[in-house]
Amino acid sequence: MFCVESSLRQLAQFSLHVCSAQRGNCHNDSSKYLTSIMQWAQDAGKWTGIVTTARVTHATPGGSYAHTGHRDWESEVPDGCNAEDVAFQLVHRPPGSNFKVGASERGARISESTADSAA
């Protein structure tokens, strides 16, 4: 099935499956969730994370950990929708909740001394 929604397409790419979800689907049926390579790596005892210049809840990076029916559901879903938004899944659901995370301000560089002390 052709997938026009980028968040769904990303999940399909990260799970190595063909996308069959409908854009805007509000049904939260976890029995139909795909598992991504992020989850496979965590199940194998590996550390995972993402590097992005976009918002971490944006459709492109969000596809590595979230199950969503629409790219705009970054921090809220429509009234009456029982699906979880991307930000909620990042914090509360694996694999996103198990990511190793670091951040900096846009365009800022981490100094060598800061990077050394974090290691």
C-alpha cells in the first residue's frame, strides 16, 4: 500500500514493513503496532537514540519510535481520538522512553570540556 503520510512512511521504513495504516486513524490498537529497528536493537541489549535537526517529535524522527496516524499529532490528538500523541509516546512508551538523549541549542556547539565531562 502506498503511504502518503510521512510519519506512517517513516514507521514503515524503520520496521522494514509496508505501511497499511490509514492517515488520521484514531484507533489505538497496540496489537497491530509494528516494531521498529530501534525496538529490535533495544531487545538485543543495545543503546539507541536519534540525531536530528528537526523537533524530536517531528514526523521524520518520530517514525523511529512512535505509532501515530497523523504527522501533526506531535503533542495532542483531536478530541474524541483515543490514540497517544508522539510526545507522550517518546516519554512513556518504548522504544522512545529508552533512548539515550542529548541536546543543544540550535546551532550551538558542545565544547570539548563539556563533552569530556559528560562521558
